[in-house]
Amino acid sequence: MPPYDLAIYLNPRGDQREEAMRAIADHGLTRIGTDGCPWDVQKNRDELEAFAGLMRKYGLTLQSLHGEGGVVGPLDKPRDGQIRFQRNVLDRARFLGARCVVFHNRYVSGQAELLTASQIAKMGVEKFDEVAAGVLRATCRYAAQSGIRIALENSVPSTIYSTGVEDILPVIERVAEPNLGICLDSGHAHLCGRVLKDEIQKAGQRLFDTHFHDNIGRWDWRKPIGDCDLHLAPGLGTINWPDAVKALHSIGFPGPVVLEGILGPGDKLKENPWKGADTYHDIISLAIRNWRAFERLAERV
């Protein structure tokens, strides 16, 4: 099985973004993903151009851009306003040359997961999906004009209605646009008690993007779920990665494999589990070595 190209997410507005980009490039990687940020193509053009310049400087291209939250905005806003909001995200993606834009499935931007879950419970899943599909369909068609694909991401247990691939497939079927697929977040799936290889196989040809990272599951039920979503490099938690690699090949996933959040929250090294003891180079080197080891192991087990 040929090795996958790898990409790593970073914070495009982080204080250490150039250091992170340099470290990524130093390890021979050429693709990145970016966290969601509210840059507007008109109002924040200088910032966008500065970031695009850094990408060119280090020979990096943008594989994946995270939208700000969910597929819809506050439900009391008119549909046209929600579509304009998503188009702003897509304009940013087009400016930076992103191939894929990721939104959280069955999620309202700017709200806590439990509030979204409460709203969906009151509306009913069918009605919420109907509202979301109208926004998504217009978003997908706008994205297609620039060759951009849209991927819906599974979320953490507190979202309730979007914890696995089977919660995303009905939305994709309803929208019925060829550039709409799935971004599989391995850490979220693991926290929801799901098996990563099974989720990959369920996604099949609709797997467009990955947010791969590791954790040790819901290790303390007294803690907020975010504290358990550790975003570790693959191999530092309890996900079965060799099985995941085999599953990726079994569905013909072309890659790249995108690793998300492994540099620490907002790329702040002092806020990652090692409290700044490791550099970007340390973390990236470890992630690549581990992933390559899992690829080799997948051929033997």
C-alpha cells in the first residue's frame, strides 16, 4: 500500500503561524489545513494576502479550510443571510486556493453543542435537515463554481444528533449535490464510542477529508467533553490506527490524510498536553513517524 500524503492544520492568525509553517515545510509536507477565522475577502484582504504570501514562501497549498461552525447560522436569521455568510467562507477559501471547506453537521454556528441539540429536539431532525439542506444546496452550488468541495464533520457526544457517519449520510442524500461529502473526525468518533475503521467504511466514496487526531476516550465523565478531546498525534491515544489505514485503502481514499489540532489549541504550545515541552518540530516529527509506522504495520496485521 503506498504511503499517504499528509497535511497538518494550523491557526492562520496564530502568533507562531510562520514558525509552524516552516516546521511543516521542513518535514517535506506541502499541504496544510486552516482553523476557522472570520476573515472577509474585502475587509481583511491585507491579512489574507499576508497569509497567502507565507504559504508561497514555504511552498504550501491549502487542502482544507474550516468554516466557522455549522451548516446554518442562528435559526431566527433569514435564509438569504445564512447563505451570504457561507459564501463569505467560500470566497475566503477560493482566495487561498482551498480544495475543501468543512462545516459541522447538524450544528448552528455560534452556539454551544447542547443548545443546538435542544433546538433540533424542539424542531425535529427532519425539519432541521430541511432548513439546513436549503442553505447547503446553495452553498454547494456556489462552491462548485470554484471547484471546491464541501465536507460535513461528525461532532462530539453533546451534539447528540451528529455523532457518526450515519447522521451525515441522510443530509448528503437530501442535498444531492456531487461536491458534498464527509470530513471524518477521528477524535470525535472515538469520544462517541465509535470504531474509526467502521466509520471510514460507512463513509466510503463520500469521504472527502479527514480531521485525524488521537485521544484516550471519555476518561473522566466529570470533565467537559472538550477537555477529553485531546487532539493528540496519532499513536498517543487508544485509536486503532493500523485498522484505520487498511480501511482507508479498502475504500480507495486518495488522500491526503489531514491531521487536525495536533499542534495544540490555537497552535499554542504551552496549552497542549505537554505544556510547551515539545516544539512544533517535535510534534510534527512524532506524528509523521507514527503514521508511517502504522502504514507499515497495516501491511502485516
